[in-house]
Amino acid sequence: MEVRNCKGCGKIYNYLSGPPLCATCIQALDVKFEEVKEYVYDHPRVGIQEVSEEMNVSISQIKQWIREERLAFAEDSMIGLECEGCGVTIKTGRFCKACKDKLAKGFTDLYPADKPVQKIKDPRESPKMRFFDGKGNVKDL
């Protein structure tokens, strides 16, 4: 456990993981997210700048919510981010569908396809006596 100052209010708190914010600021940020989400739902063609000004939230925070896929915009919305893979305009997340598919295929190519399982012969199907001939060879009777 580590003691840090909250980036939101400056209070000292025990940092465990996640954003460098105290529990009070995280809760306030979650409430603000819900308000922004409602505003975007009610105004589907709004821009990031307007959302930022109307809801008193930084543009970088709005973009973070979009990248985290917590916030998405309608296809006809003015808001769009660049795909980190190819640069095409997307409405939510970090990558477009084509880049996500390419990444997924890249991961599946790392592992070879399952080989067909060869059936092991049951020794009871053709019972034979086997022995070594002393020279390392196996002989069937």
C-alpha cells in the first residue's frame, strides 16, 4: 500500500490501484460520468467541446471515457476519434472493427491450429507377444 495525494482534491489517501484519485473523487467522477452520458443521450449530435462546456468536464476526460468504451456516440454525431491502428474515424474505443479483427487474427495465428487426434491402437485388438531379441529390436510372435 502506498500513500499519495489525490490528483482531484489534493487529500492524502492510501493508493491501491487505478486512477490516482481518492474514493470521494472517484465517486464524484462516476456521478459526473452518468450526467454526461444522459446529456449525450438527450443531445445525440452534440460535439465534445459543447459537452465539455455544458457539463463542466475536461475534453481529455470525455476522450478517456470514449477510449474506454464507456461512452459512445451516434453514427451521425460530429464526435469522432482516430483509430490508433489506421487513423479512420471511430465513435468509441481505440480501434476500428477492421483493426480489432486484424489484432484478433494475429493472436490466433500465434498458436497452431489443433492437430487431429490420432487414435491409439488398443493392444487388446490384436494380442501378440513381444520380446527383445537382445540387440535392441522388438520381435512379435
